[in-house]
Amino acid sequence: MESASKVVYVVDDDRRVRDALSALLRANGRDVHAFNSGKEFLDTPRRDVVACLILDLSMPGMSGLEVQQLVSKDSRIPVIFITGRGDVPSTVLAMKGGAVDFLTKPLDEDALMRAIDAALDKAHVLRKEAEDTAALRALYQSLTPREQELLPLLARGLLNKQAAGILGITEYTVQVHRGHIMKKMQADSFATLVRQASRLQLGASSTTTFDA
């Protein structure tokens, strides 16, 4: 993926830091969008592209850790924290929250660019995983209610006879549904189907009887 299709967001309340980072990153071919606060960043619509976030730890109002927490709820933007001083407890919290790196000012250019490359690589992987999961969920939604009910039972390793007993249908009907499920989920093997069910986090909860 070309750099032009990737974005680096910078959030820092110090204009000099924002300007210096923006100039540095643009000189390295990055598309940069800078913000003076976490609120401004969160309130601004973002492009649907691979991106990472360089985030100042200590800012007036909303802290960097608070911004990280809010961003992680609904986006796939890896975070690189920057700070003017070492703070072990904050570093631990940032890393537990999924931060890619934690850099202290003045920033080392090589270390920063390595962190950005790692963050954008991670963002690309997260984006691909999300797209694959969305496509898989669309296949799952194509199943009938009965098939959706049967899939987690099969994924648990239950035999056709056992699944039939739980659902109150015949073993032959389970076999028919199983064939339909394999086809609709585009699974080339039963092992693939089990992996798909795991990715969808399907649990075999209590079932409701449908007419087969």
C-alpha cells in the first residue's frame, strides 16, 4: 500500500511540536493531519484509510490516555504516545491499552519513523482482519435461523446424532442442514467451518425449537 493511502494523525497541544512533527513526516512522504487537542481530533470526521495516531500523553483537558480509550472503542488506529518525561505507570497503562510505542521528547527521528512504520503495518493488518470478519459475518447472515442454531453445535464437535437430539430433529435433517451451511459459508472443509465459527465467536447457547 502506498504512503499516499496512509494517514498519520498528530495530537499535541504544543504548536511547535505539531509543526515540527508535521514538517518531518511530510518530508518523509507521509500524509499528516495535526490537531491541538484530543477533543478536536475526536470531533473531526476521519477518512476511511489506514492510519496511526501520534498522541501526546499530557494535555490540558482530555489526557492522551483518555483519548486512547475512546479511540479504541470504535476504530482501528494504532497509537504512538509521546511525552516530555518518563512516566512508568502511564507507560504501563498505554501499553495495556494497545499502544505501539511510547517515546520521550526530544524525539529521535529514526525511532519515530520505525514506530510509525510498525503502527501503519499493524493498522493494515487490523483493517484486513475487520474486512474479512465483515465478509464472514455476511455469509453467516445468509444462513437460515435453523442453520444459525446448528452451526455452533457442530463447531463444538457434536456428532450429527447429538445435534439432532438437542434440536429435536432427525439426523438426516442435520446432515442436510450441514451441507447447506458448508456451501453458504464457503467452507472447503469442516476444519475451516470450525475456524469460521471461532472467528465469529459463536457460542452454543440455549436453543429454541424451529420447524425443520
